[in-house]
Amino acid sequence: MATITLAIPDKIKEDMNKLSWVNWSEIAKQELSKEEILQEELKKVRIIVSKSKLTEKDAEELANKINKSMHERLKKEGLI
């Protein structure tokens, strides 16, 4: 089974922590497995991607720049 990581707002995480007995991974897995929702979202992504002029290499470079920028910002703010 594959693993994914999601970023959520701090407020939601605080609320989730108050309900530590809830298996949030299982809830997320159930929600993501709802076929019609997933298919609609995938359809939207495919439409966006089909219009993109970025190559896979361009996308990787952009992702690396974003990651570096976010890392520097979080470090500057003392969050990491």
C-alpha cells in the first residue's frame, strides 16, 4: 500500500489531536477511496495537465525551487 503526506492547517491538526482516539488515517483512506470524488478530481487534474506546456523536467525544477523557497521561509520564521 502506498503512503501519502498531506499538509493541513494548524487549527485542524489541533482539533484532530483533541480526538486522539480517532484513526485519522483510516478516515482519510475511506474518503479518498470514494470513487466518484476521486474520479472527478483526477479529471480536473488531467485537464490542467493536458493544457500545461511544462515538461516533466520543468515541473521537477519548479517543484525543487518551491521546496527550497518554502524551506528557507520556514527556517527564517523559526518553524524548522
